[in-house]
Amino acid sequence: MKRISNLAGRMLSRGGEDVARHRAGLPREFACIAFVLGLALALPGCVTTPPKRPASFPAVVGTGFPESWAGVWSGPVQSHGPSGMLDSFPMQLTIAPTDAPGRFDWRMVLSTPSGPQEQPFSLLALDRAAGRFAIDENNGVVCDATWIDNALHSHFDVGGTRVQIRYLRRVMPGIDELIVEMTMARVEDAHATGGNNGAPEVVTLPVRSVQRAVLRRSAAPARPVAPPQSRPSVRR
């Protein structure tokens, strides 16, 4: 997870010098990308009623995941912090079945000033009925991922950074998009409130940066490919 930690650290940094270093070249890890928005805590004293989805919200295609997502998706990634946009760069995500049952190619290419950076990951279908998937970085790291409400979600801590990712495919008239979102916060920024007068203690973290990619399918689904060779994986 060291590569993810490097990216998260750069995204969380503030000031012109940090932004300049970020633009000079991104680390290889835009990994385990999938974005989680609207975390609901089922705790006493917290609002548990989910907000109503706007009537104009586009229909989401989730049938046959991940087979129906197969193809080459391309588009821009934008990184934002509290002070505004930090950077923008092209991204490509290739999703394709492999010869191994339950294993899919999940290959990302980031076009950075220092040159293209490729992450040859794999998506593992562990238990479709339970929505259990995982993104295997093929380097010993495996990130759990869960299929909920027609989106793929992942949540993990690495190098002092808490990362939430969501992949969401949506369809509008004439548009078929894959949205990839990632939010990051420093674990050290966690602080608690409540814990007295009958109120539960609630620990919260301020979000420091957000990345958002809007990808469109630029090629037809690929034919099965041989899965990449990997070392024994360790679940995170």
C-alpha cells in the first residue's frame, strides 16, 4: 500500500510548493479506485434516514457487473482540495474478463507529466450474491470491495490516510459514464465530540482532498486475457 500512501500524501498536502511537486509526477498508485459518498452512521443520536434521491438522478446500470462494464474507459481526473483544483490529468481504465474464473483485468493507466504510469490490477469476484469483491494489486496487496446500490465501494487506511473510493456507472440519454471518486482524510486529524449527557461519542475526520474521474467507454469489451502473475496476496 506504499504507493497509495504516496499519492494520498501528495493530495493532502497544501501550499504552492506541494502542488508543484504533485504536478511534477504522480506516484503509481491511483489504485483501488472506487469512491464512497454519504457515509451513514447507525448510532444513537445520528440521523439514520437516508436522503431522497432527486427525481432527475440518472438511471444507474448495474446488471451483470462486472461483465457489463467490460471495455476501455477514458477521461480526465480532477483533484480538488479546500482551496480549489490542484491538478488534472488523463486516465484510462480497462476492464476485461480473463481465462481465470472470477478474475477480471482491472488495468489503469495515468498520463502524468513524467510519462504514463500503469497499474495492472485485477478484480476478484469472491461472492457475487453477497456483493463481495476485491481489487488485487498483484503485489501482495488486496483491497476489499463491496457491491452496494449498483456501485463498487472500498474503504481502507494506509500510511496514516483514510481513503474511501467508489466506482459508479450511470446512463443518461446518449451518455454511458463510469464515475470514479476518491476522498481522503488524515487519520491524525480525527477528533471526538459527545460522550456525555447521554450522547454517544462520535469520532469525525475532516476530508482534505477529493479526486473525481468521469470516464466514457472508448472501445468495445475486450476478449478474455491471461491474468497477470502475482505473489501471494495479503488481505487489507
